[in-house]
Amino acid sequence: MSFGGSGKGPFEFDASKLPKINIPKFVPKNALAIVVGLVLVVVIFSSVYQVDPDERGVVLRFGAYTTETGPGLHFLIPFVETVIKVPVQRQLKQEFGFRTAEAGVRTQYINQGFEDESLMLTGDLNVAVVEWIVQYRIKDPRAFLFNVRSPESSFRDMTEAAMRQVVGDHSVDEVITTGRASIADQAKEILQQLSDTYEIGIDVQQVVLQDVNPPDAVKPSFNEVNQAIQEREQLINEARTEFNQAIPKAEGEALQLIQEAEGYAMARVNRAEGEATRFEAIYEEYRKAPRVTRIRMYLEMLSEVLPRVGKKFIVDDKGTSVLPLLNLTPGGQPQP
């Protein structure tokens, strides 16, 4: 062996001149005991498992369902039995049309790239972007694991089918504005029926429409339509307000005039009846004593007329004396 080129040279090195080093072989006397101990440790740790309070353990023996275990510490046969822990008390959720990028005080969402889920055709042949959340719980672990292949993916497909069916039965205005709660309830009911039909072992807790908007391409036109609808509703409300103010006022004035006319008519009738009654009473008295009645009427008339006369001159029509001298000048003074 040489360094610095081929052949012999100043840096030539002969490996045969190195001293031989003997490495002793280490063979423990208790190797079998160590191996047995390790096997026992592995067997013990693989035969014990713990189920959390919100989970249920599904025990499989050679891949076949055996039993279910509740929360706590349990044992199984190593290399023969396995356990799958299913969260039966935990509320799970699936997001459609968006994904949660970062949860926290200000949760951040990602909306791009999920148009295949969110774009839906409404009943009036319009298109809406629907984003929603489904919250569910696993009520039957055995059915969830064995009745349907890929249960979460199947449940996701059923959820999307149910939502598209309900949205297709409503107009775009109902989907975006007034019918959101009703659509969520109907989608939940249909989704639960599908879950029970396929025996997927899922209990649907809630369906929530997160956000519903028109597509970006038609959003300006849709906003103009909504603005026109709002202006129409505002004008209708203003007209109703004026109607509610003018009509009751006119009805009140009309009722007042009617009541005044009825009161006037009643007063005239009562006065006429009173005068007629008075005339009849006077007539009855006149029939009993005509002369006395005429004198009485004459005196009553004089008592009403004489107080209105300023000066009174009473002349005896049977007098035969000299013509009385009357001072007829104003103030009683003679004219020059």
C-alpha cells in the first residue's frame, strides 16, 4: 500500500508490518434469559390497552369482530387480538366548500379550490356558492367500522348529495336569505335517513350553513338586484306608513261628522217633540178655559216684549180730558 503515486517511493507503507490486535468476543452467559425477558415485556405491553372516557374499544380476533369495551384498562391476547378505538362521545365535523386553516381567536379559512363542493344549482336554475358544516357523532362503532367501506368518505358523499337535493328544491333567494334555517333542517333530516338506510352507525347532530353567496362572476348584478328589492320594500313600507296615518285620520273625521250630524238630528227631533208636547199641553188648558188661557198668553207675551221697549206711554183710550202734552224730544228737553 502506498501514498502519493504508483510503485515504491518515499511515502511507501507496508501493512504487513502492523501489529495484530485480537478483539475478544463478548458472549453473555445469560443471553437466553435476556431474550425471554424482552419477549415477556413485549407480550405484557401488547396485551394491555386503555380506552379513554370518550371512546369505545372494538376488539378484533384474527380481524373479526369479537366484542366492545368501555373506558378503562383492558387486556387482550397478544398477536391474536387487536383493538380499534372509536370516539363515540366526541362530536365530529366535516366542512364543505371551505377548510379551517388555523383555529383560534381569529380562525382563518381557505375558500379557494373547493368549487366542486360549493357550487350548486338552485330550483330556479340559478347558481349559488354554499358553504356548510355537518356535526355528527358515532353511535354504533361496529356499524361504523364494518357495514360501509370508508365510512367517513361515504358519509361525506351522502352529505353533499342531501344538500344538493334540498338546495335544488329552493330558489336562490330562499337559499341566500330567508330559507337558510329550513334548508339546514331538511338536509339534516335527509342525511339522517340516508345514514339509517345504509346503517353507517352515525347520528347527525347539526347541519349549519356557514356562508351562502352568488358566484363571483354574477355577484355585482346580484347585489344590484338585492338593492332594488330592498328599495322596493322600503317604498312599500313608506306607503303603508302613510296609508296607516291617513286612513285612520279620515275615518276618525268621518265618524266625528256622522256623530255630530246624529247629535244635531237628535236635538232637532227632541226640540220638535218638546214643542209639540208643549203645544198640546197649552191646547188642553185652552179647551178647559179659553178666556183665562188667552189672557194668560197675552200677559206672558207682554212680559217678554215690554222689557225690550225703552220708553213706555200708556194712554187710556176712554179718556176725555185735554190732549196730553208729551215731550218727545231726545233727553226730555224742548227743541228751540
